[in-house]
Amino acid sequence: MAYDEELAGRLRDLLAEEPGAAGHELSEKRMFGGLAFLVGGHMAVAVSGQGGLMVRIDPAEGAQLLASTPAFPMVMRGRELGGWLRVDAADLATDEALGAWVHRGASYAATLPAR
């Protein structure tokens, strides 16, 4: 399945105005059948080729986010990846909902050492 071009466009628009990414290089890279958005060389969010969004998070916040949001664990090759969550496209219908995840991913990626 190809990634959702409309969702990718919405991400571009939100990241262009994202204060969490200010002062960091923003770039895009095709990865894992989707399109990743990098902040300072680190993946922040990605449009998944399987649908929906992959979001980088502070691993210490994972359990709380799983309990309080519609996100679910990101699984690759049968194993959960700590520090990453998935969000279904249906839960990203509004710019407010998507923007919250973009902010979370971009803000966390911006705390990592630049590559």
C-alpha cells in the first residue's frame, strides 16, 4: 500500500509552522514504505505505508499515552518499538488532532543531538 499523500501534505503544512522544530533542519525521506519527516536528522513522524501515522515519543511517556489516547504500540517485524506509537488515520481527521501528534514527535526529536 502506498502512503497517504493527503496526510503527507497536511504534515508538511503543520511542520512548517511547528515551534518544536524551530531552529532544526526539516527533511523528508522515504522509509519503510512510507514517508518520514525528520527534525535535526531524527525521525519525528511518518506517514505509514500501512495507513495512519507513526510518531516518535519520549519512551517515558509511552504507557501514559497508550492509556489516554487512541494510539497503539508500533510493531515492526513482530516486536514493539519503544519510543514509537501508531495512530490510525481516522484519529487524525482534524488538524488539531494531527497537530498534537506532530508537535509531540517534532518536539521530542528536537531534543536529540543533531545528526
